[in-house]
Amino acid sequence: DCVNRHFLSLIRKDYVDQAAKFYRDQISQKKPLSYFEFPAVAADGSEVWIAQNVQLVIQNGEVIELQGLGRDITARKRIEQQLLDSEQRYRMLFE
């Protein structure tokens, strides 16, 4: 589903500007490696969280390519949210 699609088209709309700025900054500052987490929209319309590492390929001082590796971290994000919710309930009960 991702072949021949710009990666920004996969990102949930409210994250597109933030992601575009993040990667523009990486390229303009020639940061060799970056890490970014974002919600994406799967082909079936469901939301998945992606952790993406991007490496710049620099030749003669110019960025000629970006190489990215993304992985699905949806389960981790769900567990993090459950922990935050639990902590909030505990704090309310304690207070």
C-alpha cells in the first residue's frame, strides 16, 4: 500500500505539518540520523503508530537520499496510554 506514495500522505492529517517540519529541519541542518513517532492511517482506515528512523545519505556535502525504517509501535502506545490512565485514576483516588 505504501509503494509510490509520499510518506506524508500516510500520516494522520493533524501531524503532517509537524512531520514535514521535522524532516525539513533534518535535511537543512544535515543531521545524519533522526527518530520520529507519528500516527498513520492504515489502508482500512484504522490508526497505527509508527516509529521512524531516517538516515541522510550525504555526498560531496549535499543530501542525495534519505533512507528510512519504520516500525509499528501501536501496541506500545496503547500500553503507555493505559498506564497514564491508570496513574490518573490512582492520583484522583489518592487526592
